[in-house]
Amino acid sequence: MRTGGILNAKYSKETLLVDDLIEILQISRNSAYSLIKNNPPFRVVNIGRSWRIPCQPFFAWLDGLAD
């Protein structure tokens, strides 16, 4: 089942925030930060104390999990 297209339509921004990851993956804040800080399977950008996740690589990774 491919989920990225449905979710990607809801998140029309260029990047996601950690709070978006929490909502999409239904994980805790600690799990979300652990995912993005420890060799993330998708591209992550750190700007000061803020983390940004580009949508396209994230949803491509998420679609890969659904296959």
C-alpha cells in the first residue's frame, strides 16, 4: 500500500518539522528525535536548534516501507 501520495497532499510544504513526523508516524517526540539524529534513513537539515525534513525524500522513504 502506498501512503506517501495521500499524506504528501496534506503536507504541501517543502519541509516537515519534527511535530509533523510525530503526527505522520505516530511516534513519541523522543523517538522522532532519535530517528533524525541517529543516521536517519532520509535527508535531514539542522538549522540552529531547528530540524527540517525535506518532504520528497521522507515520503519516498515512507513509500518504500509500505511496499
